[in-house]
Amino acid sequence: MLLAAETASSLMSLGLTLPLWPLLSAALVGIMLASGRFRGMAHVAVIAGALVAAVLGAVWFVQLAPAGDGHGATGGVSMDIAPWFSLGDGQMVGFNYYLDGLTGVMLLVVTSVALMVVIYSVGYMKDHHGHRERGYERFFAFLGLFIFSMLMLVLAGNFVLLYLGWELVGLCSYLLIGFYYRKPEAAAAAKKAFLVNRIGDFGFALGIFALYQYILPHVQPGENALDYAVVFRHAAQLTADQVNLVCLLLFCGAMGKSAQIPLYVWLPDAMEGPSPVSALIHAATMVTAGVYMVARCGPLFANAPDALEVVTWVGAIGAIYAATMAMAQYDMKRILAYSTMSQLAYMFVALGCGAPDSAVFHLYTHAFFKALLFLGAGSVMHAMGNVIDLREFSGLRSVLPTTQRLMLIGCLALAGFPLLSGFWSKDEILHAALEHNFPVFVILLLTSFMTAYYTFRMYFLCFHGPLRLPAAAGAHPHDAPPVMVLPMTLLAAGAVLAGYLGVAIHWGSPLDSFLFVFQGHGWFHHYVHNGSMVVTPVEHGSGSAVLYYVSAAVGIVGIWMAWRRYGTAPQDEPDRKSFGPLWLLWHARYYVDEIFDAVFVQPLRALGRLFFAVDRAGVDGAVNAIGGTPRALGAVLRVAQNGMLQSYALTTALGIAVLALLWRFVGTP
Amino acid sequence: MEAIGLHILIFAPFAAALAIWSLPASRGDLAYRIALAVGGMVCAIGLGLWWVTTGDADALIGETRLTWVTIADTAAGAGVTIRYHVGLDAISAVLVGLTALLVPLSIACGAVSIRERATEYYAWLMVLTGAMFGVFAARDVLLFYVFFEFTLVPLYFLIGIWGGPERRYAANKFFLFTFVGSVITFAGILYLAIRAADGGAIDFDLLRLSSVSLSTAEQSLLFLALFCGFAIKVPLFPLHTWLPLAHTEAPTAGSVLLAGVLLKLGTYGFLRFSLPMTPEGAVAWAPLMGGLAICGIIYGALISWVQRDVKKLVAYSSVSHLGFCMLGMFSMMSAGLTGSVLYMVNHGINTGALFLVVGMIYDRYHTRDMDKLGGLARQMPVMSFFLIIFVLASVGLPLTNGFISEFTVLFAAYQSKVLGPAFGAMGAVGILLGAIYMLYMTGKVLFGPLNEPHGGPDLHNGRLKPDLTRREIAILAPLAALVLILGVAPKVLTNPLEPVLEARVLARVAPHVAPAAPSGRRMAALLPGAAAPEAP
């Protein structure tokens, strides 16, 4: 399906270049680095690239809006750009885009958060005296490369191109986690992130292979079997077993990228990267790629009930599992990392419960408030001289008032405080779970409570209580400079307001409209329905608002409990006393890293050593077997080695000729 | 015009070798310059010849056909004719292009490290160059065999004289293994030629030997005979044991050409000879071949992971990588064959480049032990940049050349009717294991705190800098550029390749691939206008 001619305006052809601008800016920085000139301008190039991308992203977002009331959904649009490589059988893999409402939302999220983070980084990557950190240019080049990769991921129009974006964002994640490569922890974390993701990618690749095998018999001449449009057109023709297998394999990739059980282990360690990276890659964009992919493959997953069941339960268990670990950490960024895993798990539950629009809605609101939280944590870290352990400081509201206010907004949004963006989207997911799977609903509700609790435990330990500073912070810590405050402020505005795109204003009784005014499923949902997404239609104006009150209460009680126990930033860890050994288990993160190492890594390495020993024995054994030959041959060769090249060549040729003749007369009867 | 170019490719290096040989031993610098000039010339010609190839399987570029040796056998009214018959189709042209690319780079990489007996060194390098072009250009099977064997000689001396501490042992091991294997291959070729002659005159024309009709049993045995020489060369697990030693002990140029070009003689042999000459045998043995390939992929990768010597790690990675190449070839699918040839080229570029980088590190620190060497990223940022690019290409990251070949090969193994999903899945384990050892190496060498042996780099009295010199950058930059170009536009290579592979190889083996299971109406569905044959 090609784009209709009348819509293919010059604006659109400019729009097609969207991912290339950040790539170009990264290349420019590379040239600056190689030539050694204008190095101080690295951030200008990448900000410009991100800005162009953000403008074009916003234009696309508007362009992709459904016409009229939104019920005239037109479906996705494929745009072929160039061929890439051939798969035989007349099948091609090309560079092509697939554009629909889901693409529009992702473009908006990626480009806007990226722009904020790039601007913030200008301040963050300098010390208090304005000196650029070592590797400043490299950092911005990688950011530019990441934005390009992420845009390719969301614009891709076929599964191989999706895989391309998927791997490239993984590469950028690797490079940026390992940004402080001299630190052994950072280098190890980078490697771990890449490898754990590769486990998922193994499944993802097999999913693509299997999909091709099953789809190929159904494709018509001229269709490429791995294009989204073709797959979605023929998805219904696959058998249930086929779709289930394909979806489960694809979901393996999602488990890696979106940090779900059991492939989540890389995400907490990824916090070794600079904080802006954590905000952009490990909270707002890259880690949501798995959610995006499952939502994108809606037409496949909709026919795969078993796979959806797995998605639901992986999500539900992951949500509460991550929350328990978040309750017992001291590293601010790790707490946020576990909360990211937990919130991504919410999105998977929504996907599993057949509400991909709610999953994408949560993805969208989460991007703003979680990016804000990470940037806020970065601001704390920047002021504290790179100390981020909550035991090292407290009472920072007096020295970092701006950061504290912005963090409060982010924490409230994450905790699901009423009327902030996280509240609206999380409630929808609870609603979907309630309709499909009651045990899962209970788990999620409990997790909501824990989320509010651990978020504010972190907040109080950091900003409340008596002022204590680590030695590394110096006597007078500085609050964030304007270049960092501006992007955080804009994200905070998003954290407050973004949710209103997804709620409907409906005056009614407080039982069917929250606070007389609000109902779920607003304009945002119409927007994302415009495309490949498969959603169970929701009747507007008939919903119940009761759940809104329940989840509001749960969030507020969680915050209140945290206030009761941690409001004065106590140093003796009340939870440790209350939960005892359980708390220690959470604190040690269930010893999963150690278990992985003992069960997978060490045995594999032992196998490698065994093979190596066998290999060496094989070499020596073989030599012994033909024992005398080398010596005899060596004697001959010593003659040849005296510079008599010609004679050797002649000997070989003659020998072959003699052999040929011998064979001719001996070999034929 | 093209014919003259092809003659120059084959004979100019031999002439240069003679010229260099006759120089006094003290003129190493002049020898280097002559070799580099000839290398540059063959590079231009070789790439030019590749550029003019088309997808027409019958049109050979620069074809020349001269009778070399005729042995008349009056009694039987027959005789033996050996011809100097050369010419390039798309398959051989790709490999000629790869050789042409790597030759000047491998000459240039010795500029600092080769100080002893330099004239001899460059003479042998030139001999090797001529022989490598000869192998790929040959259209007469016996001529192929002569060049095939002849490559052993210069490499034997390159390893044995300029290699590492265990060079003698490595050179003998290398020579014996490959020589013994190829003798059996030779017997197979002779048998085939005699069968083709059918009592008449014997000749070794490639196309003639590729269209002999043989019984199933004959094909099966003949496949095994050809297998012996080619599988050792590839090297296919478990016949690979000569490789790590030879690779590790060889001087950098030897490792580059060994990995980049000479291993491809094995895969080229399978593709050019085994598949078209014994198609039924190849299909029958394909599952075994696929199994060995997968063993090699996993085995090589796991061993790479436990190495301390960087060069040995890269050497074992070749065992793993060539497994992918063989897996694709024996899928008997168009995508697999194309992917396999792409894999040959890409492995040549990527592994060649890795050996070059390792050599550059070794020139400075005189060690390759990763326990003594680490955290070089800050010391050598330019080197790190290149190393990371080649590592990424090696692990098959999209937009690098490695991705296309790895993906198509695994894809083909999965879709194959002779191999199938289990093979695809097992092979795909390699994409994880490959990343493990490569990133392990990167982490050790580049990241972490700085760890330099001997208190810092040996700069050879000012001939080197702590980071890469301009000469070294000029060596690596073209390879890095190709990594990206072939990753984005692999069609440059595959457009002429695909039709030729289909005509010369797939058309021979396809009739012997069992008809697809019920799900496989796929081919029929794809042919426009062809009615799908509904099986009753």
C-alpha cells in the first residue's frame, strides 16, 4: 500500500529524512573529533539534530491524526524507500516505513524526550566550573546515534528493519552504559546489557524466521513476506499454533529489551551510565521498545491467546517482583530502575489483557515522568559530587529547592497521585486487568501501593530530615543550572498534563465520572487506534469511575505510609525491622545475579575450557600419530628453503603431472 | 582488455617476486616499495575486474584458454590435456576482488615489524599473491589444483621464518594437514576427469566436470574425497586443529591472508566443485555438513571465550565464523548460497581487519596476553574506534556487513528443506556466543583501568606513535568504510552473484532436494501466472 499521491507533499519527503538528522549531527561530531576542531560545539550540532527531529516528529504526529471524530480509522501506511537485500524466492528486505497512530505517538515521545535530555546534558556533562567532562563530544555523538536508531526502530516498516533498530539501540545502550569505561563496573554493566539483550534477540530472530516460514505460503506475488502490512493482512490465515509460537519467540526479544523476567538483570546495572542516558534510554525510550513491538504486532498477538496469557503473567509477576526490590535499595537510580521495570510490566499486563491502547498510553505518560525523575536524580548526583547513595545524604530540600520541587512532581506522577498523568494511565491498566484476570488485578493493585510507598521512601530519604552532605559534595552544593532546569520543567509539565490527552471530559454523576468530570479513553485512544492496533472497543460514557477512587486511595495511602515511616529520613531503616529476612532478600535482589552466574556463565566457561583442553590434546595427538613425517619432510624442505623457489615449484608441477599419468594408466581398466 | 588485466593479476606478482628476490638483502625498504606498488596495482585491477562482472553466468571476464600440457596416448586414441584456462564469473570475481583488497593492506602492515630478511619476506608475499589470484581465476580444474597446492609453499615459509616462537611446529602442522587432505581431493578430481572422458580424451574443463552424470554411490564417495581437502582448508570442525596454531604464529600479513583469503579456498572449493559436481552427494551429506558447521560455530565460540591471547581468540573465532559460511551453503537455498559467499567476503574483511589491529597492538606492546594488556581506550582512541567497528561487524550488528551475511545464512538454514528450523535455531546460538567472546575481548583490551606491559609502548625509535599512525589509519580506513558500505548496500555484491549462483550451483542441486512437505506450495505461489499445483 503506497501513500496516496495527493498527500505526498514536499513536507512529507522532508519528513522522510526524520531519522537522518540526528545521525548527521552524530557524524558531524565525529568529524569534529577526528579533526580536533570546534570540539566545544559538539552539543550544538546534536541539539540542532534533535531539534529538527523534534519539529519533524511533531509535524508527523499531527499529520497522522485521524480525520474527524477519530472513528474513520484509515490503517497504517507503508512507504518504500530503498531495497536492502534479497532473501531469494523473489523476496526482498527493504528500507521502508510504516506509519500509523502508534508510530505517531512513538515519534512524539522519542523526539521530545530526546531533545529535553540533550539540552539537559549540556549542563550535566560539565563540572561546577563549566569545564567539559572528558569524552564530552563522544557522549553527544552517541546520543545522536541513539536518537537515529530509536527513530529507525519506530519507523521501520518490516521485521528486519525493526531488528536493525532494535540492535542499534542496544549498541548505543552498550556504548553509553560503558561511557565511563575506566570504571570496571561500567564496562561490565555495558557488556552485560548487550549480552542479556542478545539472549532475547536470539528468540526474536527465530520469531522472524518462523513468521516468514508461516506467512510465505499466503503471500501474493509482489508482496514481501516480512513487511508489516503484508504480515498483518495475512495474519488471520495462520493457525493458532503458528501464531502462538511466533508471538512467544518475538516476546523473548521484548523480555530482553524491556527488562522483564528473567532477562531484566541488565537494567539495574545499566545505571552505571550517565544519568541523562538513564533518563532517555533506560526509562523513556529504548526500554519501551518491547512494549512498542508487542503493540505493533497486535494483529498477530490478537490471534495468539496462549502467548497473551504468558505476556500477562510475565508482566504481573514482574511488576510486583521489581517493586519488592525497589523497596529495599539505597541507590536512587537503582530504585528508579526497578520502578521502570515494574511500570513496563504494567504495560505488558495491559497488552496481555487486550488493551494495547492503554499500554501505549502508559508508555507515553511514563516517558515524561520517568525521564523527569532520572534527570532529577542526575541533578542530585551532580550536586552531591557523583554520590547517589541515600544513606550518604538527606534534607536536600534546603540546598536543592528547584530539584526538590520538580522531583516531587515526578514522584507524585509515578505514585499515581490523582489528576497527574501517571494516575490516568495506570488506572486504565488496572481496569483492563480487572475485566480480564482478577488475580492479576489484585497483584497490580498491591504493586500500585508499593510503588507509591517506595517512591516516597526515596523522596523523603533524599529531601527531608536534617541536612547531611557527603564529603564529595563540598560545603555549598549547587542546585541545577538553568540549562538543566528548563528541560526538567518542561518534562514536569508533561508529567502533570500529558495524561489529559487520554481522558474524556464527561459531565456526570461521581459514580460514572471521576470527580464529576473525567472518564477514560479520550482523544489519545482514537489516535492510536488509527492503524494496525487491535483493540477491544470501549463504550464511552458507560464506564464506572469507582476504580479511579480505589486507585487514588491506594496511591495516597502509600504516600502517607511512607511519610509516617520515612518522613524524617531516619537512618535506622524501619522496613528492615518490619520485614526482617525478607527485606534482606529484597536488598540482595534475590541473589539473581549470583544464581545466573553459577547456573549459566560458569558452566559455559567451564565447557569452553574443556573444549580448549580437548582441542590442544587433539593437536598434539595428531602430531604424535604422524610422528616421523614432519621430521622427514623438514629435511626435504630444508633443501628447498635455501632459496630454491623455482626448483620447488617445478617439483610440485612435475609431481602432479606424474601422478596424473600414473592414475591414467593404472586407474583405468 | 580484461584478459590482459587477469594475466597481470596472476603473473605480475610472480615477476615482482623474482625482482625482489634478486635484490641485495640490505634493500628491504626497496623490496617493501616494490611489493606495495605491485600490490596497489593488482588491487586496482582486481577491483576493476570485479566491477565489470555481470549476472550472466556464461560470460567470463577476461577468459583465456590455452593448451598447457598435452600427453597423447596413441594406444587408446585418447590423451590428457591440461589447459591454462582462466576467466572470472561473478563468484570468482568477488573473491578476486577480496584478495585484491587485502593484498596491499597486508603488505603495508609489515612496514614496521618486518626488519629481518625483508627482501625474502616480500618475495614470498608476492608469490602468495600470484597463486591466490590463480586459484580463483582458474577454469581448468587441474590448474586450480596446481595453484591451490602452490599457495601452501609461500605460506609455509612466511609462517616458518617470520612467525612467532612456535613457528616451525605451526608451519609443519599447517603444511601436513592441508597437504594430506588435498591429495585425497586430487584423487577425486582425477577420478571425475576419467569418468567425464568416458574412454575419450581427458581434460579438466570446469564446466565439463560439473555436468558429469554419476551414480548416487559414486557421488556420495566423490563428495567425501573432495571433502577431505576442502574441509581441512575451511576448516570444518573437527579438522580445524591446524588453524589456531598457524594463525597465531603467522606474522600479521600471513594471518590476514590466511584468514581473509586462504580459508576461502576451502569454501570456494565446496561451492565451485563439490556442489555442482556431486549435487546428489552434497544434498545427501548436507545434514552432516550442517551438523559439523553448527558444532564448529559453538565449539569455536566457546574456545575463543577462554583465550588469553587476543590473536588466538580471533583465530578460534574463524572456526566459528566459517561454520556459519558452511551452514548457509549447505542450506541449498538461494539466500543461503548468496549469504555464504557474502560471508566469505565479510569474514575476509572483518577478521582480516581484526588481525591487523591485533598486529598494531602487538607492534607496540610485544604481547597479546589480555591479562597483561588492558584499558587501552584512553591511550589509543583511534585504534579503539576501529577495533569497535570491526568487533561490531564481527558480531553481526545491523548496518555492518556482518549482519547481512549472518542473517541470510541463518535464515536460509531455518527455511531450508534439507536442514530446517532446528539447524537455524542451533546456528542462531552463535549470534549470542559470538557477542560473548568478542565483547569479552573488547572489554579486556579497551576498557577498565590502563594496564600496559613493559611500562609503555615500544615506539620503534619514532616509527610509531602511542596511537595509530597515518599509515596504520590508511590501512584500516578502507576496511572500516567497506564494513558500512556493504552493510547498507550489500546489493552491490549480490546483484551479479545471485543469478550466477542460481545458474551454476542451485540449478545443479535443486533437483535433488526432496520436494517440500505439504506446506510448501511457496515456490508456486510466488511465480506470477503459474497455477499452484494442487496435490490431490
